Amino acid sequence: MKQNRYIVLLKDQHKSSIQSVEREFSVSVTSSELLSKDNRSYNIIDNKNAVLYKNLGVVVVDDMDEQQLTLSVKDTKSPVIWFEKERDFFAADEITLINELKTAVDQLKTKITELENFILHKPIPQQPVIEWQWGLKAIGMDKTLFTGKGIDVCILDTGFDISHPDFTGRTIEGKSFIQGEDWDKDPNGHGTHCAGVACGNVRNDTGVRYGIAKDCNLKIGKVLSNSGNGTTSSIIDAIDWAITKKFRIISMSLASPVQINEKPSVLFETVGTRALENNVLIIAAAGNDSQRPSLPAPVSAPANSLSIMAVAAIDNQMKVARFSNAGINASTGGNINVCAPGVDILSSYPRKSGSTTDYKLLSGTSMATPHVSGLAALYMEQFPDLSARQVWELLETKAKQIENLPYRDIGKGLIQTIH
Amino acid sequence: MIIYFGVLKEGINYVKIKKKLTEAGLIIRNYYPALKIVKFESEKKITQADFDFFVAIEEEKNDFSIQM
């Protein structure tokens, strides 16, 4: 603990004055003449021993009674005429440093106050909080920033309602393979719904996101009539068109039922193989011919071809959809590859007379299929060097198994984004 | 008229078999180079056994439909 040291100024250095101080303050005074390198002042001075600096007429001593010193100064008979506590002195540069530190602290306080004001009063971000349709959340869309940008996704279906407000401003290429019916109209609505799931964005009324590859290049091939039916000719014509145009993904939410033990079509097996050789991935609906819990129907054509990806449907309780076909003809091909959301799926829909909405909830493996197609576009954007076949493998590798659902029903499981 | 799709065997040149198809009375509707598939029509029933340069011949189906 630091002691208080006092500097006591005497009016003279007579022996009687020194003795008076020694008596009055109960200290022994040593003259500075007796100091040497072996007898330093700091080794002497304490509360019982003082040092008298002869040249200055000053006594230095520790822990004096300050009240007594004050009385001595006032007493004209006392040899003490002034006293003060020892002071600490700093070199000039140290004082400057302390002053600079004080200034810096003041500036920091100002900055902290400014930052505090900014945080407390900053505006709410312009970007709305995104909400997601259940299907998109189920596949992890809320965890990825990829949008399918630059990837050509071709929807082969009933056409597309080009006037749908969510697609205003997008460049959409299309072709009709149905005589007398246009690709850019969709009285049926099925094609617009599927295109919305794979390539749409957010609802223009609520801002809820329902589409996956919102920045992909949307291509439309009308292969199903307005009544929702089609032929081998229209499908083959459209696939050939899509491959020739080098589109990367062909999404087919269509099917033709097959019998148990029926072998897959060599025609479609060849088409799928040729597509993969041309770096095009064909994804197709497994079909809706089942009535579970009865034995499900086998995967329909063309999804039953080994070279075409087959998609089953699940609901938001992570149960296989009652209508979703299964890998019944496993010995001849026709397994399910993956599953995707396919029950109560909201997406874009043509506004029909009397309707007040541009959206509709639909269910089917038709709805599950474009989930896979949209996600494939995200993968292709994320991993541009992967071939179509490798993207297929990755979709299966990253898919999540669902508890209690067998491979027969959902293949490798529920598709997932990679983040 | 029945529409068929013939899947060409590996190494078969379409130009060389086109004449054989027309000589057999078939009406060629399309050839898909990227797929190596020929679409043709015939009034009579055609099977793969009729032409050795096809790996398969399939009749057109018209029961493809939306799945919802």
C-alpha cells in the first residue's frame, strides 16, 4: 500500500529547529549530507525517520499527521512554515498519450451512440419475408439460394397459359405437337400447374413461394390435348425437338398404365438412353392408378423405362399418396427412383371464367414430377460440370429415406436440395 | 392406317434402309436423327420379324394422359 509522503518546509535549519521537529512529530531527522550511494534516501525515509535536505531547508517524511502539520504552520513558534503531499509527475509524452487516449475514448463513445441510434431506428428491409408451400419446404428449398438460372427446362404437357401474371416478362419458348391447338394456351390448366411447380416463383397476391427453378429458361411442348390426352407420336416428336434444342431437362407429368409383369417399352427405353447420351435428363410421373391400401399398380410408361426417372408422390404427412404407383414390376424394370410432394400442391393455374384466383391445389404424381425437374435444374446450376446421368445419381444420393416407407413405394426417398 | 415406331439397330444407316421401307409399302412419316427412330404408317400389321434392321417396332399408343 502506497504511503503518503510529505514535504515539510522549515524556516531555518538551526539545531533547535530540527530538534523541535523531531520532538513534535516523533521522528528522527537525518541530514542529506549523510546520504551516499549505500545510504539512499528511500532506504531511510519512513514514518519514524525523515531526511533533511540541507540545501533546500526541506524535511521529507512519511505518514505525518496532516492535522498536526496544519496547526504547526499556523503556530508562529513552530519551525514548520509550509508542507504539502508528495506529487506524482509524468514525462510530457506520457501526459500526451493519456490525453490522446481520453480523446479516443470520447470519439468511441460518440460512435457507439451513433451505432445505437442506427440500430434502434433502422428501416424494415424492403425484401418481404418469404413463405413457402409445404412441398418446397419438404425438399429444403428454404435452405438453398440456387434458382436454376440458365438451365433449359422443358415441360411436355397440355400447354401453358402465357397470360398468367406470375410469368409476365419471362421469355418462354414453346411448340405445339397437337394439331390445331396452341402451346401458349392451356384450357386444361394441368400444364400451367406443372410448369409453375418446376419453374414458377411466388404468388402475386400473397408472396408465398410455390415454384422451384424460378430463374430457369422455361420451354413448353404441348404433347397432350386440351382434354389431357396424348399419343406416342406427339411425345416422341416433342422429345426429339427438346433434344435437338439441347434442353437439359424434360419433365413429363403424363403416363400410360401398364399391366403387372409387362415389360417396359423398348421405344421409350431407347429414347431415354439417347436423351442421356445427349446430356438430357427425362423425368416422368410414376402414374396414379393405385388405390392404397390395396396392392398398388405398377409404374406406368414411360416412367417404367430404366433410362427415364420415375417419380412417386407423398403427402405432407410424409405418407405415400394413395394413388401413387409402385415398383411392382421390379423384375422387368419399372422401379420408383425418388419421391416428391404430390398431394395438395398449390401452383399457377389459368384463371377461368368466374374464377377469382390464378392458383389451384392439385394432387398427383403429375405434381411430384415437376418438383424433381425443378430441383434437377438447381443441381445443374450448382454443379455445371455434371452430366445429366450424374445429376440423376446425385438426386438419388441426396434423397432422404422416409420412416416406414419401402423402396418399392418411394425409391431412394424424398429429393433434397444440397446446401 | 396404323402408326409404328421402329428403333434402329446400332450402326444402321437410315438412308440405306429408307428405300426398303418404302418398297415394302410403308409410308415414312418422320425420322428422328437424335433418337435413331423411324415413324411410319402401314395398312397391314407390322412386326419386328418383318425387318431385321430394327431392334424393336412398337405401335403407337393413344392412352397417355395427365396424372392428377
